[in-house]
Amino acid sequence: MLMVGTDFGSKGGMSAVINVYLRSGLLDKWKILYVQTHRDGSKRLKLITAIGAWWRVLIKAASGKLAGAHIHVAAGASFWRKSLIVLPVFFLRAPVIFHIHDGEFSSFYWSRCGVVARYLVRQILERSYVIALSKSWVDELKVIAPKAVVVCIPNPVELTPVVDRDSRKTDSITVLFLGRLSKEKGVFDLLEAFAAIRNTSIKWKLILAGNGDLERARKLANDLGLSAKVEFMGWVGPKKKAELLSIADVLVLPSYFEGLPMAVLEGMASGLPVVSSRVGGIPDVIEDSVNGLLFSPGDITALSHCFEKLGADFPFAKKLGRAARLRAENDFSVPVVIERLEKLYICVGFKRV
């Protein structure tokens, strides 16, 4: 059996999910051969990686021993690259799972694909089993490919001991953003909302952890007078990310497009109240004023008010964090999600060796 996706060391949510699968023992348990079709680096390196992956799959297919494939895909080039690689598996009539991670997949289909491309997308999905990250995504994908078998399996998150935040000072709040610094992730809206916070009795700090347009973000922070309140970390690895989650009081994600972002799940698992835009699968995870706060993407005033609401009521903020942790334990912990995935493996006909 094959699992096809990005390099384990790549930056981004897809790599984070695949690494959770790896640490869970799933690949060893099912004797899965992992094939990397993409890695960070130059265009030449990416092309060599893609060609090498296609060649490996072709050789395995020629041996006649392929039991099936679990394909991790995003929109655009990722989808087409993986579709080419999976053709030998289709030829052998082995079962294929297309696992869609990208919150912009519907936009990719409706806005960036012509008539022929849409036909090809439908044919590929309808010849596969499709994993959607949220219930709302299931409905969207069924519109795109009505004959496809689409199931909802969320991303898994590893649970760590929750930091005791009750003993912390109540006159300061650290807000953490994990992700790419870009317009699509709402980072520039976040800086403007942070500058608009009126509660001056609280010492506010914003940590931006991610790569992307750091120069533009730094300039905007300076222009808004936030230099002393904003810390730019750049991209951080797992160890540093865990450290940042432990010192944060709030996790924020003001994106315009999302699937089921690992940053939100990691914030929940850390017992943090999550402030997020109401996009993608996030409303299926965050219930407003129950385990987090939601606002419409691009609404800077509403985002600023969310911060002020948490700053004005620390017990309320901690209540949201406890509820978020409980939801993560019950619905998104590794054992819960892996069990659902293994049930799908059995259903489609994959067999453990």
C-alpha cells in the first residue's frame, strides 16, 4: 500500500498531519510505503522529486503488488501532480483514497478550472474514495463530484499536558498566530485589529510565528506603532511551536480560506481559547462563545472586539480554553481519528500485511 504526499520536513499543515500519522505508528502497522512527491526548495529539486516519485510508483505498479493508495492533495499543481502519479494505481483497479487538505479546493475547481479540467477533476474524484476534513466540505465536494464516495475524517492532533494558566498575571495577554504571513491568512487584518484594541489596562503582546511576507508585516507593525508589542518569530519547528503554545493565552487565525487548520486544533489541544474567522471547516470545530470566538473574515472591528472581550473577562477566556481542550480530546485526538481512518481502510479493501 502506498501513501503519497509532501516531504516530512516540508512546511505547512499537510506535512504536520502526515507527521502525526507517522508518529502514531499507522504506516508501520499497515506496512505503508511513503512516497514523497514534493519538497521545499528550488523548482529543479521539486521537479526531480516529482519525477522520482512517479518512477517509484510505476515500478511498484509493474510488480503487480500494489494494494492501493492514500493520496494527500491540495488544490492546483498538487492535485494534478498527484493525479498523474496515481494513474498506475487506477490502471491496476486498486482502491484509491484522495485526502483533500486545501480550503481553497472549491475555489480552485470553480474559478481556476476550465470545462475540460473540471471534467478531469470529477472523473478522478468519482473513481476514488474522498476524505473531507469537515461536514461542510463533504457537501461542497458532493456538488463537485456527485458520484464520489466522500467521508468526513478530521485532522488528528497530539495531546500534551495542559499548562496551568490560572496562576498567571491577569494584566497581560499573549496572542499567538501560527501560519504563513500573508493576506490570505489575514495577518495584515490581525495587525490592524491589534492596533485598534481599546483595553489599555492589559499588556498585550502578539507573536507571529511563520514565514511569508515578513517585510510587509514588519512595516505595517511599525506604521501602526506596534513595534514593542509584536514579535516576529519566522517559521518555527515542532519544539519551538510547543513552547509558544505553552506561553500563549489566545490562539488567533483570521484566514480568508481554510480547511481544518492544524493551528486551530493545536491551540485547542493546548487549552487555549481560539479566535478565528468563520471559514472552511472551522465552524464545525469552534462554537462561538462555547470553545472560542468567531468573526467574519476581513471584519477588523469584530476581531478587535474579540480580543477586548477576552481581556475584559479572564474567567470566560479560561472557560473557553477548557471547553476547547475537551473538544480536542473527544473528537480530534490521535486515537480517535486514526480509528476512523483505519475503518475506512478496511471498508475500501486495504489489507494489513
